[in-house]
Amino acid sequence: MDWDALQQSVASCQACGLCKSRKNTVFGVGDTQARWLVVGEAPGENEDLQGEPFVGQAGQLLDNMLKAVGLSRTGSGAQGVYIANVLKCRPPANRNPQPEEMLQCEPYLQRQVQLLQPKIILALGRFAAQSLLQATVPDVASTPLGKLRGQVHHYQGVPVIVSYHPAYLLRTPHDKAKAWADLCLAQDVARRP
């Protein structure tokens, strides 16, 4: 499937119960030629209403973080990023994604990675890390996020850097320095030949 067919497939998906309560699917946004792929966990209320990932306060923080390293969701080429979520539909009341929901959405994210062919994936939050690293990190579901940070993992041969979700950083601002270190590591890895 190309980008358009994949987006149509997501828009009409009824593979799990999340389709019943969604307003919009949240496919992804950004430059489809970008070298960076940022993967979040699941859409929230604002994302569900607008059909775009990271549009609330967490999105503003993410945009500022990306801007600090010369990247933008509206940029192109070396300055652009593509932003997607593990889940393409909002869980009710913003609850955590359930394993079966992540399993149903996994092929969509997998195809986005194949189409994008990024140089780096930045996984934001526990569920993004679990989804991307389940095949390569034993016991990833029970491994604290902090233990997954600071190292280079891989998903389908693409380097993955794990960091905190911007919503978590809004609640726990003292971890912003750690997130900055993760962003710098991702930038360093993305620059490698």
C-alpha cells in the first residue's frame, strides 16, 4: 500500500472497538520524505477532534523540543519530521492502550515505517517503546522506560531512541533535561552515515 491507500485503510478500520467512539482517525502528519519519525502512543481528545497527532499542550512542547534541534512538523527534508502514533484511534477517556488494540494497529505503523524509511525513530512513552521494541528487547513490557533510554535500539533495522512522552514531561518537568539528552542522542545517531 502507498501512503494514500494506507491512510484510506486506517480511516475505514474497524478491527477493534476503538472505531465505535472515535471522531476521527489520527493517521499521522509531516513530511513523508522526512529522515525523522516521531512515534507517540495514542491520540487524546484534541487529536481525535482534529485528526492530527500532538495538537494539545503536549504537542506544543514536542514542537518546541523539535524546534530546539532545527526540526519541524511543517519542515521538509533534513528539517522535517513525520509524526505518528501507535494507535490511530483515541482510547475512551484517554486510557492506556490495550495490548489487543496495539496489535491491531501495529501493521499500520509498520507500513508507515516501511514507506518513510527514516534514519531515526524517536519513541515517546512506554507504549510507543513497547510497540517498537517488542521483537528486540526481552521483557520490554515490564522494563521501566528509564532503563530503555540512553541507548540505541532498532526497529526493522532503523535506530530507535526512547524518550519520555511530552504529556509526562508536562507533569514531571524535572525530567525535561533527560528528554533533551535523548533528543541530542537521536540527533547524533541521525547524522551518522
